Amino acid sequence: MTASKRSGTPRPANRKRQLIDHSAQLFLRHGYPQVSMADIARAAGVTAPSLYRHFADKQSLLYAAVLTGVDDLQDCTDASLTAADGDPHAFLAAMCGSMARRQNASTLWRWTGTYLTPEQNREVVHGTRRVLSQWAELLFVDRSLADWEQRQLVWTLLSVVGSLSVHRARLSSARSVPELTAASERLVALTPSSAPPLRVPPHVGLPDDDRRTEILDAAARLFAERGYGPVTMVEIGAAVGITGPSVYKHFASKAALLIEIGRRSGARLEVGVVTAYAAGSGDADVLALLVDSYVSTITSIPDLSVSFNNASALAGDPGARELVDVQRRYVSRWTTLMTALYEIDDAQAAIAVHAALSIVNDAVRVRRGTERSDFPAQMAYLMRGVLGLT
């Protein structure tokens, strides 16, 4: 007899939802490949057999968690629409507040969609579109925007209002929500069809050994397509015409490959920083050039997105600290420019900066519109708008 039966303690009202919530938190914190069913059972305080009674495997649990996120997004939307009573500005404020309190809503799918089947992803997209159409119906009632512009704006808005989940805000909810709301209002006022061409920074080649470069390119491509976890060293070797053991002559492990991909993307971003400061005429222009440089980098090669999306796989690896420091220094350049432009503190600036970065990071991660030739220009335009540069 279990302890709960002996003591008469009732079981949780919704054990299945409890398991889903614990799994979502673990998947977001550690990355889907790094989390086992045993980890989830332990976090939820249940036995593994109890967990398997509800879910056949980890993938089915992930799918249930993602769908629950879509349901939560619908709940947040319904509550915000009721509170707003037809006022777009009130809706944005309510929605930002709701998402700040329920940061898992819709966020999990953007990080784990690679591990769902095409059918499952279609179901998630269908449910999300249904919610976002409600946003568009209220927000653009008085604007003459094409259907594609409305779709792009609400999908981008989803990234902005959910951006608190990807960084540790140094502001309380009472202070971060107004900043997030202001960024959202700047976004929905934009007109995507008026996006100017991207100012592509000059290409600067980075010195590399040819074979190492081939291996890094192949690994980055495979990690982007299938996620870091499922890809093997044998597959990486086959992609460049060598055996798996031969890859180890150049890189000691798969983690070493991921770290080197991160270093390479950091070097490219630093080149963009140097170019932006050299060519920019004032803080606003430098920041705008940084936006264009970042978009050009993340849309032209998979390194940056791969490094960012799989950082959790390097937890505990000494090399990971170096990459985190590089990323923080890079983001701090953006926040420093924002503080100078708008006379706000670093914490306030970070809200807008991370909201802007989430726009293109999310779109590339879920491959939303990436095949369009104007995708980079559209992303840069929307990011600059969130930062108040358009």
C-alpha cells in the first residue's frame, strides 16, 4: 500500500497535468535531449512506472506539454481579451502580464519543435494560428494591412511577449511588463511591406583549417536540421566523406564540435561589432548596423542558431562558460547603446534587446518564412522597430 493510501492523503486533482508541467520546466531548463523519463518522474515525485502509465515515452510527453502550452496561450488570450474590452493597448498590456506569469505558454514548442513529428508540428501550428488570428482581429481593426503583414506581425508579437522566458530579467514583473508592453506597441505599429533592404556588412573570412572547417560546416548543418542530440559523429564524418573515428582526430568529442561552432559564431559577431562601430554615425546608426549584422549572420549560416539553441547540452562543460561570456558581452553592447539613446538603465534596455533578438532567433529556429528572399530584411526591420529605431 502506498503512503498516500495509508495516510489518507488525496492524490493531486490532475496528476497528468502535474507531470506535463514538470516535464515542460525540465525541457526548457536543460534541453529535451538531456532530460530522461527518470528525471521527470523524480522531479514530479512519482515512480517511473507511474509516469509510464500516463505517457508511453518521452516524445509523447513532449507533445502533450507543447499542446498544453498552446492551450495556456489560448487561456491567456481569452483572459486578456475580456480584460481589454476591445482596447488594443489594454490587450497588449494584459497579454504581456499574462505571459510574464506563465512563461511556458507557447515557449516550449519554439525550442523543441525539431523533436516533434511533421503531423504534430502541423497540429501545434494550427492551434497557434487560431489564437493569433484573435490577436490580429483586435490589433489591426483600424489598419489597412495585407493578410501576410498581419500574420507576420502577430507571429513576431508572440516572440516578443514570450521573450522573458529566454533570459533572466533583472526587473520585477511590475517593471518588466510595462517595458515589454512598450516594445509590443512599437512592433504592432509597423508596416512590414515598407521594410528597407538589409545593409549587409562586408564579408570577412575567418582563418580555419580546411578539413576542420568542412567538419564544422557539416556538424552545424546536421545539428540545425535534426537537433544536437540525435546526430552522431559517424553521421558527421559521413557528411564530409570520412569515418566517424577520423572526426576524433580533429575534435575530441561532439561537445567539442558544438563549442567550436559557438566560438566561430562569436568571432563572426565580433567582426560585425567592429564593422558597425567603424561605419556607424552615432549610437542609433551603430545599433541599427548591429541589428543588420546579427540578422545577416544568423540567416546566412547555421552556426549562431545552433550554438544558441543547444547551449543546454554543454551544461557543466568548462568550455560552455566561455561561450556564455561571449554572448553576454555581445548583448551588453546592444544594451549600452540603448541606455545612451533613451536614458534608461541596463535592466530596462535588456528587456527590449532580448525582445528584438527573440524575433529572428525564433523565426530561424522554427523556420518560419526563412525560404523567402526578403526574410532577412523583414527580420531586421521588425527588430529595429522594437528597439525604437524606425
